[in-house]
Amino acid sequence: MEKKIVVVAFSGGLDTSYTVMKLAQEGYEVHAACANTGGFSEEQLRTNEQNAYRLGAKQYVTLDVTQEYYDKSLKYMIFGNVLRNNCYPISVSSERIFQAIAIARYARQVGAQAIAHGSTGAGNDQIRFDMTFLVMAPGVEIITLTRDQKLTRKQEVDYLNEHGFTADFTKLKYSYNVGIWGTSICGGELLDPTQGLPEAAYLKHCTRQEPSQLRITFERGEIVAVNDQPFTDRVKAIQHIEEIGAAYAIGRDCNVGDTIIGIKGRVGFEAAAPKLIIEAHRLLEKSTLSKWQQYWKDQVAQWYGMFLHESQYLEPVMPDIEAMLSSSQRNVTGTAILELRPYGFQTVGVDSVNDLTRSKLGEYGETQTGWTADEAKGFIKVSSTPLRVYYGLHPDEQR
């Protein structure tokens, strides 16, 4: 009989390593696919390939979707200044969507009858993977050994060791998800809501003490230069900003949020590039967008971030939101200037030909040329009319 083909979403971690070996032992033709959204080094990818074959995979492939991830998600998160709970760059959650899309696409390509992933039953990733597979690979079986069998780390390690695969899967105090849009940190002190993360929990540490300026230049909302150095590759621009900001240990924080399945979750993170880029972009928008452009863009951007987190990227409304976000960026061109220091930064100013504060009609708090004093007084009086009407009838309610 022909072997059943299964594509395993392979990260190289314990759960997916166990899954590859177990399914190979059970007679499946295993294709281990590592979907890279910018979080794997070349060395890690080489190790993943070697380990996949050692575990019994017939085929290993790296699916590099970093550029697709930027074009179809990161770009819009920058346009929308998206931070979950005004705190957390939507990094892992958005990455998982594009990893799942890549895996589903590959499964269709090789004619797989099944797709497997290593998610547990307590987190968000199971939803992101399953929902994407159900939509993009209908009829393909979804296998989740870790979730279905409620496997412990010890059970998985013991199985691998018994079948000749020895690797250092000792239980670490923290677990990390490293990506182009930040590194999330789980475990350790975060399990106690009264504690924060110690210095040792972070992967990047402060190596630079002297303050410096960071200039990020945008054209229609996209990064085109960093410190006046041109970048045509937006991904490389993000990585360059990350390198600059990480030297100051910028972008550290903890977030408490609602998971898709309804429980609260607490995660630490370090994300220099997202924090710096979003605040620089927001600063430039304050000077180049109208009041109502900013207001309505913020409303739809909140929904965009929420839908990404909630595994609703394939919802048909998402391209509609992206269209508005893109349109809002037509005048967001110029340079935002930030002052960097150890563990933090502050905004300085903007340089843009579209800077609306340079209007010749008036200078805030100084002089006006676009209206007279009498016109100002008339405007104020008319604007107060609804309040004067109301309190004229209800003087007892005046505060």
C-alpha cells in the first residue's frame, strides 16, 4: 500500500521533533516543512534539516515567507501603528498565520492527506493552525499528537531517546519565540502576576550607553531610509533598526491579554524594531494626517490587529481594511527623529514637506492670518450653542 503523506509544520523544537519521529514510525511518509517568517538563522535552518532526516522524515523543506509576511501583514501593522493593548507588537500571532498558510500551500503541492503540528490544547496557536488548514486545505486530516494525547515533555523526550535521537530538550526556565517583529518570552517569573522578568530572561542586553539619534525616513508609510542610509528592502531596514535599538535594550515589556479561547495570558517580549518604527511612524502621521484621518485609521487598525490575533486573517473584510490603511498613507512621507538611550527613547520631531503644522494660516499659540479676532469669537460662540441651550433649561445640572 502507498504510504499516507503527512506534512509536519516543523520548528525543530521538542513537540514537532516528536511528531516527525512518531508519524514516521507509524508508517507515514513524512515531509517536514519549516516555514520561516524571519525568525530562523541560517545555522538553525541547517540544523533543522539535519535533525528532520535523523528523525525519519523523507523530505525536508524550508519555506521562506519573510517577504510575503512583510507585504501582506507587517506593512499594514506599521500603517496602522498596531499594538495589542497599546503594548504588544502582534508578532507571534501574525507570524503563525503566515506559517500556516505556507504549510497548507505546500501540503496541497505535494498531495498530502494529512497535516500535523505540535500545538497544545491550551494556547492560541492550535486555533491559528487548525483554522487556516481547514480553510486552505479542506478535507486534509489535521494531526496534533501533543494536544490529543496530552503528552508531557518527559514522555516526548523519553520516546525520542528510546528510538536513538538524543538532543538537548531539557526543560528551560523560559520559552522563546524569535521573529522579525519581536521575541516573545513565556514562563519563569511571568507565572507569578506580581513579578516581572529579570535581566537574565532577555536574549538581548544593553551594550551601548551614549545617547544617539535615530532617523527613520518613510515614503507613503513605508521605510525607505535609516539614518539617511537608503533601503529598498523593507525587511532589511527592519532588521537594521532592530540591531540599533537592541544595543540599547529598547522594547522590553510584559503584556496581559485575552487569549482566543477565553483565558488570560501573560507574555514578556523584547521588540526594539517594532516599538521604534511604530512610534516614529505615529509621530510622522501626527503632522501629516488630518484629525479625522487619524481617528478613523486608528479605529480600523484596532480591528485589523484584533483579527490578526484572533486568527481571522482570512476574513474577507481584511483586504478592505488594508485598502483604507494604504490610502491613508498617501501623504505620510518624511523623516521622524528619535532620541535613543539605554532601555528607552523619546520622540524629537519630524521633517516632512507634508507637515501640516507649517500652515501659513496660523501658528499654534502665536499668531493667525487665516481669520480675524471677531471671527474667532464668533466661532467660539456658535460652538457653545448646544451647551448654552441645554444648561439654559437645566441650570441645576451645571458642574
